[in-house]
Amino acid sequence: MPAVMSLFSRIADFIDTINRKVGHTVAWLAFSMAIVTFSVAALRYGFSLGWVWFQETYVWMHGSIIMLAMAYTLMAGGHVRVDIFYRTASVRYRALVDLLGTILLLLPTLFVVAKYTIPYVILSWSRLEVSQEAGGMPGLFLFKTTMLAFFTLLFLQAISIIIRSSTALVTGEYVEESGEDFEGGQGG
């Protein structure tokens, strides 16, 4: 049994590493978005210059940040919890809340998102869709692909949470990958 738990732990560590790397990369996109947003405003109000594609750039960056950083934020414990007893609860209680929340709420939501997103993105790719705005950005189909990354990364993180929560229910200890970025991580 310990060998199986070790294997599952390595799988969860691998998933967390993927989402951590994606999260750190997306953080640079947030910095870039701030620069582009400032530039759009400065050019428009300071020099009466503006381009639709330039304005769309920061909107697409913002959407990409949300889509790509969601799993990282979940992994790092950055989402708001409604359960007021969670922080002070035992390890097994927190593991049970995480496990049930993931299985009963996150996975069904991801299933619905996947069901409607996959055909939507495929259609966009088949048309090589571009912005509907005159002078807008080309490659809207690439931006829409972030929705596929959204549910794929969240699905992987759900697997990690299920592994860590199941392990915690068995052992009474919440084992996290070292190097958590937010205080507490999954185990709070």
C-alpha cells in the first residue's frame, strides 16, 4: 500500500508542478497587461491615437490570465472558502471537504464546461476565427483555446486534490508538495 500511495503522491506533485509553472508564467502576462493597458490609455488620452487590435490585446490578456491561472490559484489555496469551520478543523475534516467539494462540485462543473466548450473551440478553429471588430486582432481561435486549457488544468488539479485528500483521510496527514506559494495550500 505505501508504494501505491507514493506513486499517487508523485502524480499529485507532477500535476502541482505543471500548474505552478503555468501560474508563474501567467504572472508575467499580468505584468504585460498592465503595461499594455497603460499604453492604450496614454496613447488615447495623451496623443489621440488608438487601435482596436491594441485595445483588444489587454482584454485577451485578461481573459487568458483568468483561464490559465484558475488551477494554479486552486492548487495554492487562493480561492475563497465558504466553510467558516475549515481553517480550524482537523486534517481529516478538511480532506473530506476538499474531496467532496471536488467530486460533487468541481468535476460536474468541469464536465458541463467541457461539453459546451469543446465544440465551440473546434468551430472557432475550423473557421480560423478572427475578431469581429474592424481592425481587431486576428487569431481569436487561439484565444478561445485558453478555455480548453482552463478545464484541462482544473481537471488535473482536481485529480491532485482527490489524491491528496484521499491520502489525508487514510493517514491523517495532509501531504503537500514543497514550495507552496500561498500560505496553507490545500491543507490550509
